[in-house]
Amino acid sequence: MKTKFDKETWIEGILPNLANMSDDAIDNHLRSEIVRFLKEPAAWTDVDVWNFLKEILDIGVHVGGLSGFVIAIIDVEPYYEAPSGPGAYKQEDGSIQNAPWRKEH
């Protein structure tokens, strides 16, 4: 059974810790993206945080810049229910193929 996705867990705990990991775990470009994202945490919805994690995961897997450990941490879909509402991109239903960042990269 999957856990309900909660943005607070990621904004207050996991993402700040990822931003402080060594260069061996996360490259500077992806670290700066996380830091930039965390500058306005109150503005982000559960869907925004979910999609941000999916985007960072896509970049880390397809371009590089994340260790296997970090990839395992941010691969949320096997462990969490996607947030309800429009716009939560998922591998499970194929909607990830329509994600805007996939068209950009």
C-alpha cells in the first residue's frame, strides 16, 4: 500500500538535505535547481512538489548528475500515491510522457 504524498515532508526535510549532499551524490546544476525551488516553499502545492521531483529524477536518470542513492530517494511513485488533482505526471498512467520538461530536454 502506498503512502499519501505530503509536500511538507519533502520541503521541510528531504529536499534541504539533498541540497547539502556531496558533489558525488548530486551535481551543482541539480543542487541549484533544488535550492531555487526551495526559495518559495509556501507557494508550492503537492502537485508542484511531486512534479518537481519527477523532473529532477528524469534529468538525473537521462542526463546524469545524481547518485543511485539519490535516485532511489526521489523516485516517489513506487512508494507514494500521486497527489489528486490535475497535472500530477505519473509513469503508471503514461501521463509522464506529456510532462513539459520532457518536451524541453
